[in-house]
Amino acid sequence: MELVKDLNDLISFFDLAYVIITILSLIKCYKNGFVLSILSASKWLLAYVITLFIFPKLKPYVSDFLDNEYILDILLGISVFTIIIFIILLINKGLSKAVKYTGLGGLDKIFGFFFGFVRSYIIAVCVFTTIDIVYNYERWSINVDKSITFVFVEKGSNYLINEFPTQKEQKDAKEKIKDI
């Protein structure tokens, strides 16, 4: 028990969690390389955006299959999203082989290693923001004042929260998408 107290005096829990996330991210990104790491990180966002564009265009063609529009929207959205994720995964595999075949494998791994730092920061900011929204960090039992990384993660979290669209902006965006 005293070892835990000594460790807590040496490094804060927040910094320890950040270091663990960084190490895991560095290993994963180095192993996969830059191209695959960037595609892997962006596939969810890319699939979401493509689904937003394709969904309204496909809906008129499948609207006769189900009477319940709510269920139709859910099934069509999930189906389109899943197909797009599958296509992106196939592209990832093809690009992986192409990058290794062209001899850029070593350089790709080095850039992947450095991308691991960016990826770990993004993961830490997203996890912190999610937890902070549910349970404010000021009520945490850990000491964030002596943390080295907390200030940077909190700045990223504040930026992320400021970039979230308001309810009015979200409604306006939905209307614009329907117009397309």
C-alpha cells in the first residue's frame, strides 16, 4: 500500500494513464505504419460523412420496402455505414500491401511512430472530455494540480467542446443535408 502512495507522490494517476495510452498508441502506430494508422483513425469519421451524403440519395429507392420510416432509417443507415466501413477496410489492406511493396515500409513505420503521439493525444482528449461531461474532473479524487499532462489535455478538451455544434447549428445542418 505504501508503494502505491510513493508512486502517487512521484507521478499522478492522470499522467500514468496518459503514458499508458501513449505507449500503446506508439506500439500500434509503429506496427501498422503511418498510412494504415491514419486510415484506421479516420475510417470512422470518413464512413460517417459518406453515410450522411449517400443516405438521403438511397432512401427514395428503398422507401417502398418498409412502412415504418423510423425502422427504415435505422436499417438503411446501419447498412450503408457497415458497407462503407467494409470498403474502407479493403482499401486499407490494399494500401498496406502497396506501401510495403514500394519499399516505403521503414519510412512508413517511422512516420507511424510519430503519428502515435498525435493519436494518443486525441484519444486522451476524447476520453477525458467524455468522462468530464459525465463526472466533472473537479470532483475527482486524484490530484490534477501536480499533473504535467493535464493542462494540455484540458486545453484540447475545451477546444473540442467549443467545436461541438449547438442544437441550432445541428438542426440547420440537418435541413441543409435534406436540401441536398
